[in-house]
Amino acid sequence: MSLFSNPFDANRRLACGCGRHASQAEHERALQDPARASAVDSAVENAVMRALFPQDALRRRFLRAVGSGTAMAAIASIFPLAAAKEAFAQTAGPLEKQKLKVGFIPITCATPIIMAHPMGFYAKQGLDVEVVKTAGWALIRDKAMSGEYDAAHMLSPMPLAISMGVGASRAVPWTMPAVENINGQAITLSMKHKDRRDPKDWKGFKFAVPFDYSMHNYLLRYYLAEHGLDPDTDVQIRSVPPPEMVANLRADNIDGFLAPDPVNQRAVYDGVGFIHILSKAIWDGHPCCAFSASKEFVTGMPNTYQALLKAIIEATAYARDAAHRKEIATAIAAPNYLNQPVTVVEQVLTGTYADGLGKVLTDPNRIDFDPMPWQSFAVWILTQMKRWGQIKGDVDYQKVASEVFLATDAVRLMREAGLTPPADTGKTFSIMGKPFDPSQPDAYLAGFKIRRT
């Protein structure tokens, strides 16, 4: 039978009494939990469509040509769609909790978490999520640990620190099942330093980073140390919440910062700073922020957790497509989200931006979105926490990495979202030309001349 031959005949044979569902079982599921039923149906239909049309362009042409309703009716004529939905619904289980609070900091690193609200990714999974703008990382951590937030946008080192009891009142098992963004940071300096581009001339500078347990802190320290500066004695590094960084630069309280965007671009927009280098020049593809939740939430509400993570990963997949970036910029620039001019957010997300020194540069990978929580990322972060004295003694790098960075969950849901997950959970990479082998963390750490341990 042709895919297009009499699709509605099969649909009528399977239909329920009301005529809107492919089977009576599907009809009953929709009556019991309409939001969940819609999410399940959508997940199965998307999976089948992607299997039949693995190429995005071909799939879109097909849907535009016949419409989604006709398309699914045609597929149902040759594939047991109703049975697949019913089987998936039985394994997925009901949501333990539908109304959730997810905290975020207003930066572009939180793009998937933020955009999933106005663009319907949470609703698609049957979730009613309130995304809560939060002032700083310590507050995010405290509200998440107290249970006020069900899940949160965090800096990728924070779940490791929380799990190990570093920088917090107690150790709480925490998880990081998805990276929010890769790259997406920069070193920005005050305009008065436009002729002091050599880091060797930065002795005495005062820098800001968003948090002690942040990639920003570790990358800035790495960059300074590679240029011969001791980040603890030759410069000052202080924690400043991202929304306050530009004001501090304007007030001459700091000489620069390694910050998340759109902070860097906003400093350029306001004429108070220039972008010295993007963080990808230090480590291209580095993790930045993450979607995180307590181990208690993951194990105690498995269906809700899976639905929430699926919404985040599908939003991340959508954000990864450069063609969607302007649309996303408009959605998240609003006052209740980033509260930034759309042009500032667009410059970050599209990678075509003013550097503050009179040039317009283009780098489409200035920020990117890849949810894979590589466990080798966690191992590298742990080496830097140890390098700078935040953790002491022996560290079981692989054990901590595997317990916190939940790569298995991400791989499965990445595949469902149309992304290509990796075959392994670890990889090697280089930072400023120095290779990192995650199987030899202590040897890597011993190779640094400037370190606290």
C-alpha cells in the first residue's frame, strides 16, 4: 500500500467514538490526563516521523505538503500508531508532579530553560513550569537545596561542588543530566585598557567572575596562569552576580570580567567595555551552564524528571539550529526573562557582533547548545577545583563524574530529540593547546607550574 493511498480509511477503522483519537484506549487516556496524553502522542508521532524521514529538510517538506493531520493519518495506515502510543503511555507512567518551579539566572546560557516556557516545550510534556528569575548563584543553590526550586539552571561545576559539600553547609547528592550551552563566555575589559591587550600587563587588575565554582573562574585562572600570572597574587578575582557586572565596570570597581553573555555584549552596547577574547579561544566547546536537580528529585519523581529533562533537551536541540536563533532572541529578551535589548541578545546568539573596538565580527559558534554532559568535562572541572585548593586530598574523579553527570539519560533523550548522541561518555580535548586525558587527571594536574596543591 502506498503511503498516500486512502489514509483516512485506516484512520476511520481505528477511530474512537468521538472520532478524534486513533483508538478507544487513546480516547480514554485523553479523558484521564489530557496534557499527559498529548505529550505522549506528540513524542510517539515525532519519533515515527524522524524514523521515516531522518533528514530534517525532507521531513519539513512532507509536512508542509500534506499537513500534520493528513501525514499522521497516512502513517497510521501502514504503521500501528495507536498501539505504539498505548505502549509508550503504559511505560511512561503518570507525572508525579505537574506544577514545577525552575530557577534561572538571566543570561543567555540559560536559553533552553528560559525558551522552553514561552515556546511551549514544557507544556508539550504536560508540565506547568514557572521559570523564576533569580539574583545570583548562591541564591540559586540555596533555593534548590531547600526544595523551593524543583530544578535549576546552574553553573556546570556547581552540582559537583554541592555533591561533595564544597562551598555549601552540607553535601547533598546532586545531578547534572544536561549541559545548557557550550562556549558563550568572554573576557571583557574596561575601555581604558584598550591598549593593554597583553595579559602580562595585567598585574594589579581587579577581575569579576560570576561565582567561585564556575567555568568562568577556572577559565580565567587558566588563561592568566598560562601567561605567567598567579591568579591569587598578581590580580584580584571577586565574585559578582552577572546582572551587576556592567555597572561595576562602569563605576571603575573592576578592570574586567570573564562573564557569561549577554553581559559582555551589554558592556559593548553601553560603551563601557570591549571584548578581549571569546572563551572559545581558550577552550573551544567548553561547557558553561547546566540543567540540574537533586538526586532526590530524579529518583523520587522519575516520570516528572524524565518529562522535564526531555523538554530541556528538545529546547536545546531547537536552539542548536542557527536558523532559530533570532526567533529565540525575541522570545527570551523580554523583561521577565533576560530584560535586554533584542539586538544585544541577537548578537550573542547569531555570532555577528560588535567587539567594542570598532569592528563587527562573525563567529557562529560564539555560543552553541549541546546537552551532552561529557563525564570528561566533570573530571577536568575537578582537576581545577583541586588545582586552586577548593578540594583537598584524593579524589575519585571517575566515580564523582559518573554519579553527577548523568550521561546515560542525556544520550537516550538526545536520540529522541533528533540529535546524534556520542557512543562514549568521555572524550579528550585541549585547552590553550594543552591536551587533557581524562584517564590521567593527577598527571595532568602535576604538569601545572602555578597551582595551590
